[in-house]
Amino acid sequence: MNYRTIGVVELNSIALGIETADEMSKAATVDLVMARPTCPGRYLVMVAGDTGSVKSSVAAGREMGGDLVIDWFVIPSVHAMVLPALSGATIVPRINALGVIETYTVAACILAADAAAKSGQVDLIEIRFAAGLAGKSFVTMTGDVGSVKASVAAGVEGVGDSGPVYNHVVIPSPSDDLKAQLM
């Protein structure tokens, strides 16, 4: 399915996260794209649909989650590379310059990835989150050096008030050994 609007609620409780996923899917006509635990004991709920429905669903999730909501967002026009990068399904023919943005929350990482992809001629390689990463997440991207630098800067800025960016780098010419590990 071609999702244009996505919304996420990230919680600091697995039990409440499961209940929140149920409430979000009942609150509006949305597709429950993802509902799963992440490290360290967090739970991520992602919905997709039309903008009004996603906003209603996320609002219901935030209300139910209360003080245990650690991050959230609604992206009205998500970049087409974001969802494949989340599932590790992107195919990048080659890696030129490499950009990495590391965040403290999954929601912040998805926001960074969307902003980075929208800002320049880059390909998202992967959005990896919170599995054995102590709750952190990161996105990798490739393109020419100038585009990667601009996209990383836009991605860092795109996080906005969401969870903070932990670190970010641009590697102009990654080694062949590193490239092999990323593909």
C-alpha cells in the first residue's frame, strides 16, 4: 500500500504500548503498520492513512500513553524511501559518501530520515532502531558528498523538538570493507 501520512507514538512501557496500539487502531480509520517492542523496554506504534485519521489516531495514542509517551510525530507526506528503509528493504546499487544520524528515540530517527531524504539527492540505506542499541536509532544514507552533507544537516534540523540527536557524521569516501558491511 502507498502510505502518504504516517504517525508514531513511542512509549516507555510494553504493556501500555500494546494497549495504545489497540486504541490507536480503533480511534480512526488507519492501518496499523507497526506495533512492537524495542530496546530498552520501549514500545513503538506506527499508523498510516489519510492525514486527518492519522492525526486523530496519534492524538488518541498520546492521550492513552500519558506520561509514558517518550516521543511521537505525524508526517503528512512521508518520503517514499522511509518505509522501505525501516524494513531494510532498500536496494542501493553503490555507496558513495556515507551519512549517519544517530538519535535517542525511534521517532526522532524517522523524522531525521524523512527530512534528509526530502532535502537532497540521497538514497536512504537503512533506518535501524532500538534492537540491541540501548534505545538509540540511526539512519544511513548515501549520495555525492555535497548532497550527503546537506541531507545530514537537514535531518539533524528536521528532528526539531523530538528526541535529541546523539551524533552525526559524513564519511566522504568510506572503505570498501565498510561498504560491504552496509550493503
